[in-house]
Amino acid sequence: MYESYTFNSDEVLEYLRKSRSDDPTLTVEEVLSKHEAILSEWSMQNMASTVPEENIYREVVSGETIDDRPEMIKLLKMIENPRIRGVLVVEVQRLSRGDLEDAGRIIKIFRYTNTMIITPMKIYNLQDEYDRDMFERELKRGNEFLEYQKKIMNRGRLLSVSQGNYIGSVPPYGYDRTVVMDGKRKCPTLKINEEQAAVVRMIFDLYVNHDMGRQKICNHLDALNIKPPKGEHWSPEAIVDMLSNIHYTGKVKWNWRKTVTVIDNQEAIKTRPKAKDGDFLVYEGKHEAIISNELFNAAQVKKGKNHRAKATTKVRNPLAGLVYCSCGRAMSLRYYKRPDGSERSAPRLLCDGQFHCNTGSCLYSDILSRVNDILKGSIADFEIQLKNDDALSATLHQKMIVQLETKLANLKQKEISQWEKYSEEGMPKEIFDKLNEKVLKEQSDVTAALSKAYSSMPSPIDYQERIDRFTDALEALNSDTIDVEKKNMLLKNCIEKIIYNRERPVRLTGTGKHGTWSNTPINLEVKLRL
């Protein structure tokens, strides 16, 4: 069979990869070791020696495509060397079970580098059209098997989820992975991690019941030295994901983030977008809930209150979504023009439900002036607080906690040292009792002080960040070059809501008052984003 092809072992590369068709009870290492033994036997029979270790490529982390397999990429680079004449594998499909693009890439590289594909059953020379056709068929058959296997596995995974099992590789924050028995079957599920679950409950409580925003929650958790799921500090994105995670209500979900292939710049890219409501399946899980359905639903309702401008709507008013009448309706910007398009009167803000609430309108310029004053006043207040070092209070408090923790650790070490001297060096008992009583009393005092320090920890306030944020909004509001949408976005970074109230002006009567109106005051209740 191999009469026309002879190889030296240093001219051959060996490639090992675990496949879905292998025994699922075997580890990657066990499969690769088994295949390596098969290829070593072939090498000894046909080359009189095994392939050198530096020419062996073991794919430990395997993927469906070539680009997902680092060892395969290295091998393809190596066969560009004219010294390499063949690649030894247990079967053709180990090289690729990817799509036609991957198959074409494999065929092109092996064909034009004149590299043989060596298997224990056959050697493929891609310069030969019959070998090339047979090789292409094997790769295509491998891809068909892969797609079939994926369908079967997806059915099994969906069935498992529908039975309440958690099949994810990483548990949600607040849970640990575990296994429970259902008859003789082992079912993967979740068990509550009480330390983390307490943090999850705190986040939902702060968001729903205490009206605390995402960034404030992050600052609060960081101040308490609570470690986030990833990274060193909590992020608003992590808070949003947790507030949306239905696992906390004792349920499991399917197709929440399924893989979708999109074309970008003529390249096929795999993405995992979050599914919209109704596009994924939810089942009752085997695990215990951390959050009640009522609290979870309240969080979703609150998240839905955030302003979302329609993609087809162009913002014309920098104060859009910010100013509301005391009756609860939004205030709208109205322009008054003559038939020829000229301005009939100055733009005004008025309540959409003015007919019912009878609130008076006002000049748009008056509100802009008031918002200017609000931003300027806030910046001035922040600058005073920054000069008074108010922003350092949280840092100083944290330093005090670190000092107390260090002192407590030293006292515990001192206690251990005293016990060692008593037991090993023969310290008199009356002296030991006196010293031990003293160190335990000091430990008790420091522990009490540390507990008080934890409970009184202030949330860190970055006044410089506030100054920068409010200054950007003020400058944008008074700029003629910045577009309205940008102004609106910057204002919303500083102001959460403005409640407007004004008694409706009445027309004045009497001598010299014809055509004039009473000047009722404008009352604004402003809620800033701090």
C-alpha cells in the first residue's frame, strides 16, 4: 500500500485531536494517548522510528473551526517548510470537521505545499485528482456528522433544561454548581452560596426599594469590600445583568445567548447577542430561588422606565424626557409660526395634559435659564465640598478599617505566640493567664471597633467627577455647535427629573393693563443624578 511513498520520521508532523465521535467517558488526555500509541506503532513499522516530540501537535483545547484550534494553526504554518513532506493523523476528519470554507483552506494548503496526509489506512496525495476527490468527500462527511451531532446534543440539552436542570458551565453569582439525584440519574443544578446570595438580595433591595442607581450600587459594594464576579471593581453592566437574571427566581432558561453568525466586512463572525423577551424559553428549575417573583418583576418594571428615544425620532428639545408637570404628564416644546413660516411668538413649554390639570405654560427660554442656574449652582456646591475634602472621607474611613484589621491580625498572632511560650518554653501559668486575658480583651475591643467602622462606612463621593460631568452639560447647553441630541444626553447624565408647577396666568383688566397677563411664579423641583 505504501510502496511508492517512503518517509523519514523528521519529515513528518503528527496531529492529535479529540473528536465528538470518541468515547465521551474518556478525557482528552486519554484519547490523545490512545491515538498516539496507534500512530507510534505505524511509525515504527513504516519509518523505523517514531515522530520526534517537537513535531507532535496535541490539540487540548479543540474548536469547530481551524481558527479556534491554535495547534492546527501552528501545524499549517509548519508545512510551508519544504522539509515537511507529510502529516500523520488517525483519520482525515481530525484535520477538520468545519464548513466548506475550512475544507477548502485545508485542501489548498496541503495541495500547494505538496504535503501528504498520512493515515494508518491510506496516504492521500492531493496532487492526484482521485486522492483529492476522496479527501474532499471525507472532509464533507465529517462536517455532516458534526452538524448531526450538534442537533442531537442540542435536543438533549433542551430536554435537560426543560426538566429544570442547569447545564451552564459557570453558575450565576449567588450560586454554586451541584448535582442532585433523580432516581438513578445525576442532574446538574445550582445550590445557594449564602455569602454571595446576600449580596444579590442587597442589590435588588437597593435598586427597587431605595431607588439607588447602578453606579451608586457599585460604589456601595466596593466600599464594603465585596468582591465582584469579575475584575477588581463592580461595574454597572454587571449590576444590569444580575437584575435581569431570571435564575434568581428559581427558573432556568434556554437560548438566552445562542450563537449567531453575522457578516461583517465580508467576514463571517460568530456573536452571542442577548435574546429579547419572548425569544428564549424559561422553565421551572430544580434550584432554590434567591429573589421573589414580586421583587424581580418590580426591578424589570423600574428598568423599563428608562427613556428610550425611537430610532426614527429626532430630538428637537434638549430637555426632552426631563421636564414633567406636577400632574405627571411630560412637558412639550411648542413652536408658534405664521403661515409664511415666520415666528408668531416665542417657543413655550406646556403640559401635554394642560386641559385637565390647568397648569400654566412658560417661555422655553425661562426654563433654559433656570436649568443653567441649577447646573452652575450644583458645580459651585461640588467645588466647595471638594475643597473641604469631603470626598476624602470614604478613603480615610477605609484606611481606618485597614488599620483596625491589621491590629486585630497582630493581636491574634500575639496570642498564638504566648501559647507557644507557655507550652514549649515553660512560661509560668500566672504570667500566661494575665497576658492572655489582656490580649483577649484588646481583641474584643478592636473587633467591636471594626464592626462599628464597617456599619458606618460612608459611600465614596467623587466630587471632581461630578464637577466634570455637570460642566460638560452646562457648556453643551450654551453651545451653538453641539447638536440637540448630544445636549439631551449630557443633561440626562446630570438631571434625573424636573417637576414643573405653575398656576395658570390670568388676563389682567383695568386701565393700562389691556393685553397683559399676571406673572405667576414658576416652581421647579429638581432631582439630580448624583
